[in-house]
Amino acid sequence: MSMPPETIDNAEVLYWAWSGDMPFGVVNYPDGSVAFKIFGLALCKYRESPTIYRFSCDQEWEAVQDSNYASLAEAMEELPEQYQNVSAKWCKYE
């Protein structure tokens, strides 16, 4: 299992999930070819904001896509269809 850093894009990591050898899914270029494979998902919060961000990350925990949510529960439950190749098992960052 690959743990994320404490922060991603200067936002504190609250929960995270790692897909293992098979990615959760992919982000495609407009022509349909694979731009990035998503291995890590991180639920993060910026210090001055109530918004929760879900960062979709490559194998090095570099954020390649993000979405924002009103709550942790919403962010955990609303994974895009493209990120459901592997079930996300959320871990609290400690």
C-alpha cells in the first residue's frame, strides 16, 4: 500500500485510498487515449475553506484531476464511473 504525503496541492489529506496494482480507472485525452492512470484517491481540505476536495492521483500521488464536495461522506460516495475498476477502501490519514 502506498501512503500519500501529508498534503497534496497544499491541501491536508484527511482520507485516502490506494488501488494497488490495478488502477481505479483512467483519465483520457479527448481522442480517447489514456492520459493518466488513477492509483490514488485523496480527500483533502485547504485550511481556509470548508470544501472537501477529492484528488485523483497517479502512482506518485501527483494530482491529475480534482472535484469538490460539501462533505466527506459525499466525496467518498460519489466516485465517477470511470474510477470504479477497483473498490475504494478509505483510510483515515494519521
